[in-house]
Amino acid sequence: MTNNILITSVGKRVTLTKMFQQTLKLYFPYGRVYTTDMNPPMAPAGLISDGCFSVPRVTAPDYIDALLNLCIDNNIRVVIPTIDTELLVLSEHKKEFQLKGIEPIVSDLDFIQVCRDKRKTSKYMLDLDIRVPNPVNKYSPTFPLFAKPYDGSLSKDLYIIRQQSDLTPEILEHPKLIFMEYIDKNEYKEYTVDMYYGCDHKVKSIVPRERLEIRAGEINKGFTRKNYLVNYLKDRMGYLAGVIGCICIQLFYRESDNDVVGIEINPRFGGGYPLSFYAGANFPENIIKEYILNETVKYSDSWRDTTLMLRYDSEVVIYENGESCYF
């Protein structure tokens, strides 16, 4: 039986790679965590993994064949995708991997498509009884308002528009921008909530992370909060058809009246997941138990409240002789 794991498009995800390595070795001392990247020598997480393989661009026609052959050749049991464009193509070809005994941890295509288009995401959350920002007509706006691309990521092309003069022709004519109510961060706290869904599509863990400081769209400083949001989301998102593995939902929360405003859903490990892991919500272990050991995972809220994460930069250094060090 093969027990190796593959993390795709690994890039800088050093911490996520280490978490899978140390968790897998608890169960399988000889298990390997491999990675892929378009340019392995320049991928820090690839260098600390048990082997990093070059693959074509995810949009290339030969990507799936290359990835599937790589998995077969290296006895991969589980595939962990990390970028949005991968999720679409892997969900479309999921059965091809499963027929070879390989499990991509990606939700069904319908859910991935909902998450990739923020207009569909808003309707999905409304159907779950989660409030979303009210839409604003850009030709007769009320201020302040907020605009973002319906398919954006990494906090790119975001606009806070406080007055008419801010509503430039460039913004008005942008084909992908959607316009909505501005949520005041002086009133609301910003959260990302890590949620793990089992093979039965039921939620097994809910960890709200308060975002105190953000860099490049990811949490830089933050706390875990065992608060109102846990039961709020469990009641509304306890079962989601076709959803498996880690997802993270971004929202705003006003404590004075428990008002919750949903923003978006990312159906993959988010960049801030390490905070949830350090607090005790071990999603890699859940994946190993379900997809390698064939065990049932039960709902747990045993993670530690008010865990603070402060991020800093570190380095991987490669010497002329090929020796590497990471600090």
C-alpha cells in the first residue's frame, strides 16, 4: 500500500509542507511528502520537501496526464492542490485519479465553480442564510462603497470608493468589477474561518481566525477565536453537498449585535491555515486518517482559543555545491 502525499504548485508553502511531513511520519515513518512546481529549483517549499517535480503550467493540455503519471510513478496516495486554477482542472478529472487509487482532496466541480465566481458565491451564502454586502448600482451609487473583481484573488484590484471623484472611468469601465456595500473595519472585525469537511461532506472542525494584520492577502498577525462564529457556521454549513477537505470562508463580524457578513469562500488550504494547525486543528491528520487509513473523523472543537500567530520572513539558502540550509 502506498502512503505518499503530493502537494502541488507548492511555491513558498514551506510551513504547510512541513506540517504534512511531520504528521505523515507519525503514522508512516517512511512516508514521503513530494511537491510540484513549474520551477523546482526556485521553489523554497520544494527544496524542503522529499522531492519536487517540474510540471507543465496548470492550464496546459498535458498537465493532467503529466500529474497523473507522476503520481503513479511515485506511489502517491493523496494530492493536495494549493491554487485556485488547479482546483477547477483537478475537480474535472478527479475520477481519473481515483481509478488509480489516488485521491485529490478537491471538492466537486459545482462547488469549485461557485467559489471561483464571487457573484455565485454571494447567492450561495444567501441560500445558507449568511448575509452578504448589499449590491450597489455604480451609476447611481451611495458612498462609501467597495469594488472588487468577481474572479479576483490575492487582494488585487480592490477599491474603496468614498466619494464621486474616486469613481474614475477606469473603475467604472472595468469589466470584472462588482460594486457593493462597504463594510467599515472600525465596526467589524475581519475573519477567515478554516473548516474541514469529511468524506461524508459534514464539517469536522471550525476555527475562526481574527485577521489583525494582512500582507499580500494573507494573515500576518492573528488570533484564533472560539466565539459566536463557530455555532453560527455549524448551524448553516454543517453539511455542504460535494464539499471535502479544507475550505476557508472570509467574513466580517460585529460583536455588538452578532452581525455576520460573508465575503468569499476558498475551497482549499488558505495561507493562514498554519495558525489553526498550531492551535490544534490538525487537518493533515484528518486527511491521513480518512484517505489513507480509511478511518472516520468526528467533529472536534478541541483546538486552543486565543492562540496568537506573529509571522516573520525566513530563508532557504543554496550553496554552489548544491548544499542547502533553511533558517
